Amino acid sequence: MRTVIRGVLAGTLVPILVLAGSTGKITGVVKDKKTGESLIGANVKLEGTSLGAASDIDGRYVILNVPPGEYSLIASMMGFASTRVTSVQVRIDLTTTVDVEMSETVISLGQEVVVVAERPLVQKDLTAKTAIVSGNEIQTMPVSEVGSVLSLQAGYVAGSLRGGRSGEVAYWIDGVPITDAYNGSQVVEVNKSLVQELQLVSGAFNAEYGQAMSGIVNIATKEGSSSFSGGMGIYGGDYLTSDKSLYPGTDFKVTNIRNVEANLSGPILGDKLTFFANGRYIYFNGYINGIRRFNPDNIAYTDSTGVFHLNRDSSGIGDSSVVPLKWSERRYGQAKLTWRVSPVLKITGNLIYDYTKSKAYDDNSDNTRRAYFYNPDGLGNNYNTSNTGIFQLSHTLSPSAFYTIGASYFEKDSKYYLYDLAYKDSLDAQGNYVGTFEVVNPNGPHYVHPKLAIPFDAYSFQAGGTDLSTFHRSTKTTVVKVDLTDQVDVMNMFKVGVEYRSHAIEYESIQLQPIASQSDINLAYGDPYIRTQIYGVSSSSHDYYLHHPREYSAYIQDKMEFSNIIVNIGIRFDYFQPDGVVLNDQSDPSIDNPIKPENKFFDTNENRIKDPGEAFKSTADRELYWYKPATAKQAWSPRLGVSFPITDRGIVHFSYGHFFQIPRFERLYENPRFKIGLGTGNQGVVGNADLAPEQTISGELGIQQQLTEDISMDVTAYLRDIRGLTGTRGDEIIVYGGASKYSRYVNSDFGYVKGLVLTVDKKFSSGFNATLDYTYQVARGSASDPQEARTAETGGALPNVQLLPLGWDQRHTLNIIIGYTAGSWGASSIMQYGSGTPYTPRSSTDISTILTNTQIKPSFWNMDVRAYCEVHLKPVRLVLFTRVFNVFDVRNEIRVFDDTGRAGFTTDVDRALATKPKQYVNSVDDYYRIPVHYSEPRRVELGMNLEF
């Protein structure tokens, strides 16, 4: 008969920030329960794995390189009853301490003592603020994507982590960095059903992690086991709102959102080779709709008698159906193989495919895409494809040391176009290159003349036309990472590693042009369809570059654990080769259209006049001296974390570190041929491949305190000193001749962030659990956007030279997550509140007055819920669920008009009406009714999962 002892182990599950990557560690002491003496030679093993260790002369054991998850730990020794410790939780980058007490054998053979481990509410060895969310917790939340889980964590304020700009967070999957170096975004968003554990480190993260200034998102994906399991889920839904003026055509239809997902895991060769596979398809209709009032080939014109015609003929009239303008369609597949070659050698491979097609609608400042409201078929689509491969080898050298080799390759391909046409280079009769022309397909789609897309006045949507812009960007990155971990002695765990990253960044942006014979059109009788051509890269309508930057890094870190203090210390070195060029002479930037006489022709007598016999210079001639290579950059980053207990239920932790990050590649290589306009004043901005690394000095001080048996509190204060951000606050560069000037990216922007985070956590008991996260933050800086200074100068104002509120300077942020489970049914809810973020009011008197972000938008609040019930149909389990987002259908004003500070009212309506616009296509009120000024309306989803 099995004896079951349920209790709390002293010192159980204490996490330590030592390891990095995708595994954790278990350690502890094995003792004689009766005498308290340490037991030497006890065998400690994780059930269902090959991982284990033997206790040393002090009774201590260490099990390294443990994947995150829940385990049962079994301790056995001759003369003692076998002891099983269940519910042992292992976390990424953390150490779990499990002390085992064994009793002398007095029971029948085969019986064992079972102890249920409980995780203390206070994590006594935590040295930096870290949010940890398990895969099971994610499944119970009212969220559909992992990104929504991240936004709920303490420190995320108005979409920004601890006051940083976008692109300052690094994303890791299974111990390997997977971040798009072009703009700092995620290469792929892992499906929530694949997440074993998610970590968000917003404090001073370890030296292993680089190329991030605000935080680290670390995701461990699930592995297959020795038994088969799987499931299939479907859900559908739509938006349920009564506001038809803002959201036309939003009648509830459950198939407007449709999701199908399936996963399967299990053995291929017993427990030696296992797999986990997942596939998903989701179509999301969106809540922004247009009306097909016109077809793209519609021609509206004024005839010779002065009469206006909204349609030249009936072919241009649309069917007036409601058309989604912000829809998306996603296909996702992932397969992970785990090969346990031997008890000391493990190899994993993870392949991820992610494809998304979506309508390219947004509300940019010039309303170019909103103008397609009545002509939705004239707007193109976005196409994003990501292919990711992750490989990891882990080899245990001894009970106290192991190394890992991680490698990844990913390719993210982004495109935008309306029609996917083929082009070829063409030559004239003499064999001269005359351009790249469309390959005519008489049965294929056709662009129409750009005149059809010109609105009738400043407040009119389009009555026809097609978007002639196309875009293609590809990021290919190879990462190789080698790490060695050694538990040198009881107090020191030492880790060292090196990393190499190689990138291929390709970018092309094209504005298609009509061929010469179709450069103009008579709207009264001309053919609206055109044949298109692509001008060369010397033109203002075509940009292209291909660069191969490389990164090298190395780090050393040590964790020292003493009886009353834990010290986590490390240092990192980064080296970057940008593979870019900068101008030798900034006063004459364009190699294709030079201004200085000596750059136009060979001025042999240096009189700056083209004399007979002085030949013109070609672009190839100028390339010999026009550019110089950008220099390599390097940085050292020290990191320190300390924690120490103040009571048996409370600890204080402190962390400090220097964090460097290469400016996003989109800023290094922007405007690659340094082209500027020909007018007067500021004519554009150029990239700078010689930008230095951006820097943050970050520090935090926090305290954890257990209040009751099931409630704990964490209070953390933090400071960030941000320097060398990319900006345009440098002096404008005067072009030769003095008529025009331009801006160049430099390391000019800076900022300062301070905040206080309060987390109250009630662990699961009596069917109820809850978490409260409150953040008070002040985020100030010289600019929210790299081009902010240039925008101010071109508008006649002066750039900021002092700290002003940043665009995400939200003072108060509150997130509450509540869950209740009662056997076969349960519910959970997320409640969010945010005080208003700043906006810049319109200046009506002195345009040089600093008004940047001096007014506040209305506050934000939202509530989402999820409810479910389970039906057990052995051997399967059926889960029925519903999710409701924005339960109360609140109109949160996330964008506002700069004259009123409100999303739905502007005095510009009266000003527009005073000009007596024609209003042929839409009213002025329609023009200023902008649905994306508000958060999304109520969304309802219904679904079921079948699991086994």
C-alpha cells in the first residue's frame, strides 16, 4: 500500500537566474528524515527521462539541462524507501531546488513515499524582474495569440516595454535568437498551443542575451513524448456591434472568423526519437469594411460642357457590396523532432512555416489607403512568408558540465502588390537598354492610368484607380551559437559562449510607371488600361539594395550562491560589420545626378567649366571615389544581479546592466543611393551605415513578499538611461549651391524612463486564481520616432532639445487576470485599464512653440472573457468554449484629431464645408469618420477542442 504524504518541502522550487537558453536545472540535498544527516550515493532521477544524478559526500545532487515542464523526481537508495516528489516545476533559465527526505525501509517491497512539491510564492534567488507563463496558463486565458499574452505582462505600457521604442525586444525560440534584424520584429509568432513556457525578462537579463535594450522574450516549444497524444480544434466568430455608421456591414456571421488547428505528438522509435507536429489555418475578416461602389477602371470626369460624370460608362460601376479592408489569411505548420541519441546526447530539430496574406489597409497620415473606401479592389495585398529551421545539440560531459550547439536559419519574405506581373528588360533596334517593361498578358489583370486615382478635392475618396506601388523585402539570417555550462563547485555555476550571425538584407521599392506612349490619357474617351514599366534605380521611383552584415559576440557569466546572498554577474562583447557605405562628400549626395562640376565631367584644368575635350563622367567613374566603407563597431556590456533574503518570506533583488543594440537595418540602409529632391528646403532623409550602437543603462530594485499562504506581492522600481538612439536631430546638410538641404540619420536621440511595477499574485486554490499587474511609468525623450526632428524642421518648428513625453508615456497601466475552475467547467477574464497617452496639439499661433505631446488622449479600458466546459468521452476529451473580446463594446479612442483631442470630432469639418467642396463621392463627414481611430469593437468566438 502506497503511503502518500502531502506537504510543502522546505526550500522547494527556488529559481536561480543561472542557465540561459531553453532549459533549467534541478538541485537539492538528500537527507535521512530521521537523523537529518546527508545521504551519500542516493540515486535521483526524473521519471520518464534519462536525466539523473547521484548525491555527493554532502548529499547534494545536480541535474542539468532539463527542459521546462512538470516532472516527478524519484530518489532511491539501498536500505531506504523510494521517495517520489511530484509536481516539480522546471523553468527556462531557472534553478529548481528540491530537498528530499528519505525514510529507512520499514514497508513492503515496492512501496514508496510520495511527496507533492509546492512552489513557494516568493522566489528567493530571483535577481531580475521576470514574467513566466506556462503553456497551460496560456490555454486558459481569453486570448487567441501569444502576442496578446505578452502585452499583459508588467512593464508593457501602450505597446512599449519599459518605455523603449519598437524593435528593442529580442525574441528567442528554443534557445536560439529569432528576431528580424531589419526592423526588430518577430520572424514568426508561435502558435499558443505549441508553447511549453514563455518568459519575458524586462530586468537586467543575462550576458548571453544581446541585441536588445528593453527585454527578452524566450519561448520553449513542446516536445514529443513516448506516448501518443494530440487534438483538433475549431472556432468561428465575428464582430457583434450595433454601430453601423462606423462599421458598415458588420452583421454577425460566425464564419467571418474561422480557425482550424490540429496537433499530434508521440514516438517514432520508442522514447529515443519523438515528434511534435502542429498545423493551423485561420481566416480573419476584420472589422474595417469598404463598399465596392466603383471598379478600379471607373472613369469620373468633367466633359467639354462642364458637366461632371461620376461614371463614364456602366463598366466602372461596382456592385455596392460590403468588402473587408483589413482581412488576413494565415497558414502555419510546425514539426519538431527530438532524438535522444544516448543518456548524455540529445538532438532537436524544429521547422516552422508561416504564410500570411492580408489586405494592406491602414490609416496613414496622408490617407492614401483610406481613399480606397469605395474602390477596394484597387488596393493591393501584403504577402509575408517565413521559413525557420532551428537545430540544437546538447551533450553532457559530466554530471556537472554540458555544452550546447545551437543553429538556426530563417528567411522572412515580405511583399506588397496589387497584381503579380512579369517584367523583362528591353532593348531598342540599336541594342541599347531602354527599360524594364511589363510582359503583356491579354487575359491577365491590368493596371489603370494613375489619373483615375486622383480624388476630386481634398476631402474626396477615389472613384477609381489602382495602386501602382510594389514592395519586396527579404531577410535571411544564419545563427550559430555554442555554450558551455559548468557547475564548478557548490557555489559557482560558470557559463561561457560565442555566437555568430550572418544576414542577407534585400530591399526593393518600385512605383510602376506607364510606358511613354501612355503617359497621359483623355478621360473622355481614352483607354483606362496601361502597360507599365520600371525605371532604373537612379530614378526617384525605384530603390534597391542587398547587404550582408555580420555579427560576432562572446560572453562570460557566473552565478555565485552563498547562504545569504546570490550574485549573478557577466560581461558580453559584441562586434558588428555593417557592409555598407557612406558618402565621401555629403554636399553632393546623388551619384546618379551630381551637382558639382567636377563630378559631372573630367575638369582637367579645374576651372569648373566644361571645356572642349573634357568628357562627361559615367556613374562607374564616380563609383571609384564616391563612397567609403562604414567602419566596424564594437561594445562591451557588463551585467550584475543580486538577491538576498530579508525574512523567511521576503527577498530584495537588485540588477544593473549596460545594453547595446545595433540600429535597425532599415535605418542603416535607407535611401541607398542617397537620392534627394530638386527643390528648395529639406528634400529628404538618407540612411547611415556608420551609425554607432544604441545604448541603455538599466537598473532596478525590487522586493518580493509572501502575504498569506496563497498570496504574494512583488514591487519593483526601475530606471533606464537611453542614449545614442537613431534620430535626425543633427544639423541639416547643405547641398552644393545652397538651395536645398537634407537630413541624415545620426545617434542623436536620447531618453529617460522611470517606473514602478506592482504585482499581486494569488495562486490557484479552491478553484480560484488571480493576478494583478499595475505599472506607473514616466517615459520622456527627445523624440518618439527617428524622423521626428526632421518633420519638425520641415514644418518650420525647432527640433526638441529637451526631454518631452514620448508617444507611449502612459502614467497608469492596470491588468487584472482572474480565473475560476469548478471541475468540468470554468471561466477566466482579463480586465485592462490605461490612462491616456500623449498627443501633439495643433499650433495656431507660434509654430516654433514646443507643443510635442503636451496633451493627453482619453483613457483606455477593456474586458475580455472566456468560458468553457468539458465532456469526457473516453478516450477523448471534448472542450466547448466561447471567447468575448471587448465585452462591453467600448469605443476606446486610440487616435485623435490634433485640434480637439478626440477621435470622432474635429473642427476641420466646418473649415472644409466653408470651402464648399463638391462632395461628388462622399460627404465631408464621411471623410472624417475614421474607424481605426478606435480600438476594435466587440468580437465573439465559439469553438471546441477534441483532445486525447
